[in-house]
Amino acid sequence: CKEMEDPIQLKEEGNKYFQANDYEKAVQSYTQAIKLNKDKALQAVLYRNRAACFLKKEEYAKAASDASRAIDINASDIKALYRRSQALEKLGKLDQAFKDAQKCATIEPRNKNFQETLRRLGANIQDKLRIQFSTDSRVQKMFEILLDENSEKEKREKAANNLIVLGREEAGAERIFQNNGVSLLLQLIETKNADLILAAVRTLSGMCTGHKARATAILHYLGIDNICMWMSVDNEEISLAVCNLLQTITDCLLGQGKEEHHGKEEAVVLDTKKDLRMITMRLLDMLVSKEVSGQGRDRLRLLNKNIPRKDLKDHDNSRTIFVIDNGLKKILKVVGQIPEMPDSLPLTENTQLTASVLLNKLYDDLRCDPERDNYRVICEEYIKSKIDPQDMDKTLHAIQMVSGVLQGPFDLGNKLLGMKGVMEMMVALCGSEREIDQLVAVEALIHASTKLSRATFIISNGVTLLKEIYKKTKNEKIKIRKLVLAPEIEMRMFFFSRWLCNTSIDARTRKWAVEGLAYLTLDADVKDDFVEDELALQAMFELAKTSDKTILYSVASALVNCTNSYDTKELVPELVQLAKFSKQHVPEEHPKDKKDFVVKRVKRLLKAGVVSALACMVKADSAILTDQSKELIARVFLALCEDPKDRGTIVAQGGGKALIPLAVEGTEVGKIKASHALAKIAAISNPDMAFPGERVYEVVRPLVSLLNTERDGLQNYEALLGLTNFSGRSDKLRMKIVKERALPDIENYMFENHDQLRQAATECMCNLVVNKEVQERFVADGNDRLKLVVLLCGEDDEKVQVAAAGALAMLTAAQKKLCSKMTEVTTQWLEILQRLCLHDNMKVQHRGLVIAFNLISADKELAKKLVESELLEILTYIGKQEDDPKKQHVINVARDCLTRCMDYGLIKPLSQA
């Protein structure tokens, strides 16, 4: 339709939307009117009306802004003043809200609403002042208790918790800050008491949150050196708390906090770029300091989070360039550490992998080839400087660096492998007498062998040597690493199973066993053999129950490989032909990666009890179950749910319950995969069995999240099927679907060109219209909902017709207003109704006759309209048919229509005709 250009008409349209509670559309109408309008008086009305919408939408800052614009035009606009007062109150600005309410009461002194608002605001302001004045003494008292070594333990704990809570409140944070609180918190940190340090650091985090000026002042008062020193301690809880403090400060400096303080305060904020650079430099220095604990070095995740761009549309990657120029060698040094050697920096089992991830993120954040060449040159020169045939320890570090880069930016790792002598050095180190040389070399070869050309080099130059060493060495750590590279699958599977089950073997070696399995299952032949090995499967499932992050991730990876649930790029046939023509390599699918083999593996895993193992993994502590592991588990679940026949088994073994947290937390991809798996289960299962009790209500939100144009058609379709199933169960579930704001999306899919999507959405709406709130939305003025349903009744698709006619039958039965409204929404209504009543499909015909009966019953004038049309002939034809059990329900409705018309006196009984 042509866009309206009259501001007054747009204002009226906005008013109608507002009355219908459709505030989003009301905002759009008022905004369009504001753009087109030139009359000042009307402009004030439009702004204050839009402010009312924003109040309803709980967007209080926007409401206050619009009300202010209306007041700027007309200072005594009482509606605008009152709306601004309401918005300011919600924003916590009570004194400003009070002033506006006072102006309203002055203009209309007898208005009880204004008087009541003044009383309430006055009381709230008094309470706030009382709290502020009492905060000073409370803060002082807490510090006295905390700094007194003779205080009772319970009192100190209570005071510490109170201080943390106070620091999170704006008034409390400011009071602590103004009353020498930062200095006193510093004293708490210097007590060396872990509980007091944690309390102080957490209080400081609260004080910094969302307040740039205070965060900057605290950073400078404490000093970045001190903060980094506290973060370096060998205490994970303290290290993590300080890391969170530094992240909070960084967020403020980057402008990512929930900043609500403007004006004069902004003028005192120091140059944030300088502070951010200082923090980055200090974190890079921490990486290579021997004084820093393994826990402290793991805090390099701060660099992971804050340096590479969040969005590649942002052209500024200067922070990444700065880190590469000033810290790439330091990150490489961490990656090149060998924990078994005496000169190693303190590390945890996660440090080097986190460093490899950082290398990858920095590389991915580069924008052009010259930047990537610079990155590569720095790596090559640093690694070359470490290769020294006369000093094997130095060379060993160089090989470890290459191994680390291969776990990060893989294509760069492959370029480093091409450096003169690197691959030869790896194979040569395998033949060394020292076990540490063998250990490092074999790990590097494992990472290198994922590239076909490198694997060929290893097979031709090193397999005989590897086999020899495997036989000679007694060190299980080396054996298991050598085994990853061994060509005999049967031998590898046997030993990996044995190592997995042997609890007497050290944890790191057992980890390598399960990591080896994750690596091996990339091979299609291996995954096929692996799922047939009952011992290996059960050992792996058992190991998944251990509280180890790496093991859990590796088990999930192996299962993703076995179920082929990783993302694969679809090969476009035309591009394949083009590649062949230009003699490029075209990756071919392994025969055992085709659908039939994948289905067999899935069935085998289900039979072995994989769902119970996955459900157990989902229950792991959040420190162990990372977002990446959650995503892998969600992928496996989705693959398991592919066949509808298997979904009952998945539900019976706890799969439905396990999927709910995966759909709510984790990576975006993981949440989508888990939601899709839930949709597959919800589409065909009895919700009471699949998600018993209150759990069923938790599934609604993940299903609604799939009703999104960014999701693919299958996800949309199966989510709609799930919601259709749910909406047919109870009104409480229908209300939950409405509360999750699914209606607009479901309506959008009713417009879809895709037949199955349109059908599923219409069926879902057919169930939802039983709900009174949904009916009210159809009754409300200013929307095309009823028109859409009427037009869908005229579709050629029978399934769509059945659903749409069902919805219309229920709506017209429940709401008499909709009977007359139906005749106004489209001129085609009578033709569509007649077609329904004559339909070959008895389901459609029955629903059409029910609609006709509802219209006749609603109003005599409506009945007269129908009698004067061809519909009377249709009803008479159907009603005169002989009784027939197969279509008696259809005949009876037609007769009921005729009886009602006779009651009105619109037609005579047959005997009188």
C-alpha cells in the first residue's frame, strides 16, 4: 500500500494502534508523522503521544526524551510533564520527577492523581536521603569490623558480603568512593587474607561497573602493576576475581558499560586509549614473567576477549596490530613452553591452548595480506632464532611453538612447517634418546599430520622409526602419542580402549588417549570401526563422567565426528564442474561419510547408551562444561534426533531434559542446534511425556527463538510443528506462547510463499485462537489478522484451508463481533464461505458450515444477508440429503443453519413453501 503522507492521518493511525495495545506500530506511525509535520502544536502532541508508547514499552529514557521535546514546544503541556515525571521516576531520578509532578499539581491543583504522585515521590526521596546519610556510618562500621583482626569470623563474613552488595548499588558505591573507601579496600587486599581480598576485589568491581569516571580513578589509584600482581597469585578464585575487576574497568574504558552518567562528569575522564594501551602492555609483560602463576597466565583470556574486533564491519583493528607488534613473540614464548622441562614458566593445563586460540583470533582479525605477511615474518624469525643444532633444548622450544601455531591459525602453521629443516627436525627428534624430545616431536607430528602433504612426508620418512620407538619405550605418555600416528587402526583402537579404562595411568596420558580418539574419528574408516567397538564406546562414555574439561570436550568432539554433525560446506554442482575443468582439487566425500553409514552409526550409538552419557555430561559443573563443549553436545543431539523413530528413545533416556539448558546457554550456534533438536522432539512427542511437569514451559522460548528469518526453513517448520503440538495441549501453554511474543512471527509465516511453512503456521494459529487473549487481538481495531485468516480459507492448499477454516470457525463461535467484522475485511468473504461449504474435503466443508452457522446465529441482519445469497441454495441442498453416518455431522450443521433462519422468520418451513 502507498505510504501515508498526512501527519494528522498518521497521528490518528498511531492512536488506533495505541488503543489496540500495538505500541510498536503506534511508534512507527508517530515517528513518520514527526518527520512529515511542520506544525509546532501538532509536533508537541506527536512527541508526547510517542512518549506514552515508550512508557508502555518500558523504554523510559526514550519516553523522558520525547516528553522533554514536547515541553520545549509547550512548557505547560500537562500530559507531557506527567509522562516525563513517570519516566524519570522509573529511571531513579526522583528529584527531577518530583519537580515535574509539582508543576502538574500547580496547573491542576485538584487532580488527585497528581497529589498522590507528589506524596509518593516525596516519601521515596526521604527514604533515599535517609539511606544515603546512613550509608556513611554503615561503610565506616563495615571497614572497622573487617580491619579488626579480633572481630568474630561470622561478623567479618557478614560485613564483607554487605560491602560487596553496597558496592553494586550506585548510592553505596559513590559513598564508599567519597569516604576514602578505595584506600580502605586496598588495606583489606594487603592483609593477605584470601576472604578479605575477594571481598575487596568484588566490591571494587561493583563500584566500577557502568561508571567510567570512577573506574578510571580506581585504575589509577590502585595502579595497573598492583592489579596485575594480584591477578598473578596462585589462587584461582582470587586470580579470577581480579581478572573480572580488570574486565569491568576495560568495559568502561571501551564504553561498553551501562553508562548513565553524562554532562560535567565526562570532562574529568582521562584519555581511555592511553589507559587501554597501558593495560594491554602490562598483560603482555605478564605472559613471560616467571613471577606470574599458571592461574595468572591463564588470564590472557582478557586479551582474547578485548583485543580482536567483535564485529569485522568495524575497520579499526589497531589494538590487534599493537599486540602483534609488541606481544606476538611473548605469546609464542608461552606456546613454546615445555612443562616437563625445569626452566618452564608456571602453566596450567589450559594455558598453551588459550595462547593458541589467541594467536588464531589475532590472525583472523587481520584485514589484508601485508598485515598477515608481517605476522608470518615475526613468527618465522622468532622460530628461526630458536633453532640451534648445537642446543637441542632451544630447538625443542621452536618445535613446540610450531605445534602451538598449528593449533591456532592452521594455514600459518602449515607455512611454518615448510620452513627449511622443520619437518626433518621433528622426525629426527623422534629418534632422540631423550624421552622429552620424543614427546614434543610426536605431539608436533600429530598436529602436522592433519595436512595430507605432511602426513605423506611422515609416512615415507618416519613410520618405521615411530614403530621402533613404540616397541622400545616404556613411557606410556610417549606410547600413546606415537599410537596416534600409527597406521594400524585395530592396534590404536585396542590400546586407546585399554588406556581409557586404566585409572592407574596418570591423568594427562588418559587425556591424550581420549584426545587421540577425537583425532582418529576424523577418519571415516576409524569412526565406523569405533562405533562397533563396545569396549571403546563404554570406556569413553564412562570417562565422560569425570570432572575434566579437556576429556569432556574430546569425548564430545569424537561423538560429533562419529555422527557427522559438524558443519559442512555444500558443494554447488556447477562450481565442482568448473573446478574440474580448471584442474583444481575437488574434495570428494568418503563413501563411509554418506547418509546410510551415518544413520547406522547413529543407531549404534543410541543402542550403546549415548544419550545417557550426554545427559550426564550436561550436568557437569560450568567450569568443566565450556560453551564450546555445550555446542558439540547440542550438535550430537540434533544428529541423534534426525529419525523420528529414535526420538522416543532419546526422551526415555533423559535427552529432552538435557537439551533445555543447552538451548538457553552457550554459543549462539549451540543454542540454535539444541533448540532445533527440541523442536524435532516437540513436533511429534506427547509434551507431557517428553517434558513432564513445569519443564514443558521452559521449551517454549527455544522453539520461539527458531521463528526467525535468520534460521533456515526446516528450523522454522519444525519449531512451528512443536508449537502447534504444545498449543493443542492446554491454555496455560497457549498463554506461555503468547507471552514469549510468538504471535507476530507465527502470523508472518502465515504469509509465507512456502506451502509447508504457511500450513504449519496456520495450524498453529488454529490451536492458539482457543485462547481468549488471542481472540481479543483479532477483535482489536487496526489489524489485518482476521482478513488474513479469511483469505487463507480461499487458498488452493487443502491443509491450509482445513487449518484456516478451523481457526475461523472457533473465532466466530467465541466472538460475535468477529462475525460482522468478517463481512467487512474483504469483499471476497461470501465467495470464500460458499466455496468452503461446497468443498470436496468433508473436513473443510464441515468447518465452512460451522462458520455459516456462527454468522447466522450472531445477528439477524447477517443471517438475512446470507439468505439473500446463493448460500441458502447450498444449505438447502446439503440439508435435504438423506441421512448418512459418514457425513451426518455435515448434514446436521446445514439443517441447524436452516432451522435458525426459520426461527428468524427469514424462510418458511418446507411444508409451508
